[in-house]
Amino acid sequence: METPENEYIVIPNPLYDVVFKYLMEDIESAKIVISTLINEKITKLVFEPISHAEKIKTSPNEQEIRLFHLDFLATIEKPDGSEELIMIELQKANQSSDIFRFKRYISANFQRKRETEIINPKTQAIEKVQLPIRLLPIFILNFRIEKELNDLIIKTNRLKMGVFREKILQENNEFIDNLSFDMWVVQLPNLSKISPSEYENDEYKRKLYALLQLFDQNAQKTDNQHRLLFLRHLFPDFLQRLINRLKAADSENPDLEEQMHAEDEYLAELIKRDNEISYYKGRLGEATEKLEKTAGELEKEKRVNQEREKTLLEKDRLILDLAKSLKEVGFSLEQIQEKTGLAREIIEQL
């Protein structure tokens, strides 16, 4: 039985920077995305204006988008009712990149501070102080970083444990907590590797899997490669705002298609460059291997020559010893010369 057309939804591909940025500029949509990812209750979310895409020149007149960054200040409500201000740093990439580019951006945000007021216990005066903001990086990648688990999301957790007593610190620790961070890495290609049995009995995982299906690059394509086609029933009600926001991207961004084509060109140039780098790395590896082989052969030949020279010196010494012994027992010079092949002058000097 053929599925009715009204059972399908068509959205711009949110993996494109221009689409994803439009989606996340809607604070309520961003709150749904981030809270679903990290499984935390976000009571307040502020979009940071420093959000940007890092650009690298590919020619004097062109640039390519390398990495995409979005920053948010989020107020998290903890299970005990207390609140914590954290920085959400979201990075998205289509192609594997130099890890130091990610690291450099994290380092910049790691030093962000917030101003707060405290009461001086001695004077009871209100003072303003600078405190660190806990950082939570989230990476949404359209490539795999590991093949051990082939999981959809890899999460790191800070573990504070004593070495000698082998006990875990349960309470917050200002020193450690402000000098470390958790991290979330989404591997979109692994969407197809997750089976229903791995999420259907867990509410958090069900919602998480439904959210990430919006980014499924294996989804049925439309006539336009920049659009994704989904069955409506795949997405629960809590994602309706995101779907409506994505569907509105075309009408509110007249240049959306042109910008997505531009990203395709950037990506094609990036892939071309990465392929060229891989090619030259391969050639360099071959040349290095050949050079190492040649160096090994030369070293082997050197050792053989040294052994040969040593053997010849030993042979010359034995001949001289033989000539000397023959001379001592009365052999004539002619006889010694015949047996050893030494020159007459050398025998006379023995």
C-alpha cells in the first residue's frame, strides 16, 4: 500500500551550516536540541554573539568553511533544585579535521568567566568577583572517530577518584570541576548501526534517537539534494517546533539554496585538498620507506666491507707470521717468497 503524500515531511538538510544556524537561532528550538542531547533541564538559554564559522583561504579570492561553532550560556536546573550556569560549546563538522583546531577553540572558551556578587564574611559588604564557567563541548560530526563501539554518541565523564583510598569524590570540587570538562561527540554515520532494542525501552534514548534522525544523511532524498524526506510518524510531538522551524527556513531565507550550494563548493574544495594531502603523504611515505631501505642496505654493505677488511688484515698478519717462522728455521728467501707470495724486501725486513 502506497504511503499518502501528507504522511511525509520535507526539510532543508540541517547538516548544512546555514540551516543549522537558522534552527539554533530560535532559542526554544536550541533548548530542545541541547537539553535532549545532554539530558539536562535547561531553564534559560542565551545565544552567544561570538558564534562563527572558522574560515581558511583556499585561494587569494576564495575562502572555505572549515569548522562551525555555536556558543550558548545555559542555566541548568539540577535534581536538588539548585541551578548552575554552564557554557555549551557546539561544534559541527562534515570532514575530519586537525584536532588542534578543535582544541584551540575549546581553549578560548575554557577561559571564559562570569561576574557574580558575594558577601564578604568579615565586612558583610557586597563584592563582585570573577568565577569560571563550566564548559560542556558538544561535537556533531558527519564522520566516525572510533570503530571500537560504533556508537551514535560517545560521552566522557569526569571521574574524581583518590589514588590510595580508591574512593570517588561525590561532592562538587571547585578546583577540579573548573579545570576539567565533560564532552559529547555525535557520530552521525552510526545512526544506521543503532537497533530499536538499544533505545526503545529508555525514554531519554528514544528522544535522543528521534532528534538525531533529523540529521540522518541516509534519509530518502527529494529531487533537490539539499532537502531530506522523512515519514512524519518517525518524530514525536516534542520535535514539532524543530520541524516547523526547519520548514520555515526556505521562506525566511531567500538565499538559502545559494548558500547551501556555496557550502557544497567549500566542501568539494576541502575534499580535493585533503585528497591531495593524502596523495603527497602517500608519496612521501613511499619515498621515506625507499630511503630507509636504501640506508639499511648501505649500512649492511658497510658492515660487510668492514668484516672483509678485518679478514684481509688477519690474513696478512698470518702470512707475515708464517714468513717469519720459515725464516727463523732456515728457509731461503726464494723458498719463503714462493710459499707466501711476499716481496723480497718485506721478507728481508722480518
